[in-house]
Amino acid sequence: QVQLVESGGGLVQAGGSLRLSCAASVSIFSINTLGWYRQTPGKQRDLVATITGGGTTNYADSVKGRFTISREVAKNTVYLQMRRLKPEDTAVYHCYAERYYRMRLETYWGQGTQVAVSS
């Protein structure tokens, strides 16, 4: 089992910045992909950004150039630095982890942290 605990959400004005953190309960060396998704009421959970064990990153078009995903191996933590926030970035942000364990693909989700951007 992998537990993911997010932090760093809050209320910010448009144009501001926030940094989300997600701490994993296991070494992130064992995790193939870490990422962030977001969800608003009544809508599906959408990809925001991912980072692989090799450091390859992927971003949704809507956040490219504004958000940066990174990881700190020593702290088993993945971050999402969000800049130039817009009201449409308002959502619950969920941390995601994917790993191969005993020949099975496992996926894990955090409980989420709320981000609200006021205009």
C-alpha cells in the first residue's frame, strides 16, 4: 500500500501562486509515475501534470508554462508549483502514484486538497 498526503491548497487571488506538496509513505524510487489531477464538482478528474521515475514530465495544455511538477526523493515528496493562477484553476487537486509491484500495476490517490482562485 502507498499512502499519499497532500498539502498546500488554499485561497489565492488570480495571478498569485501556490505550491502543493504530496508526501508518499514509501520511497518514491519504487514509484513509476507521480502526478497531479484536479476535479471540479460534477466533472471528471483531469490530468494536470505527471513526472516519471526518469524525470520526464507531462503537462495539460491549460497549465503549460504556469505549473511545474518536481520531486524530492529524500523526502518522498512530489510538488506542484502553480504560478499565474486563474479562476478556472479552482478545483480539488489530487496526488496520484503508479507503480509496478509484484508484477501488478497499482494506482493510488490522495484525498485531495482544495485550491480556490478568486477573480
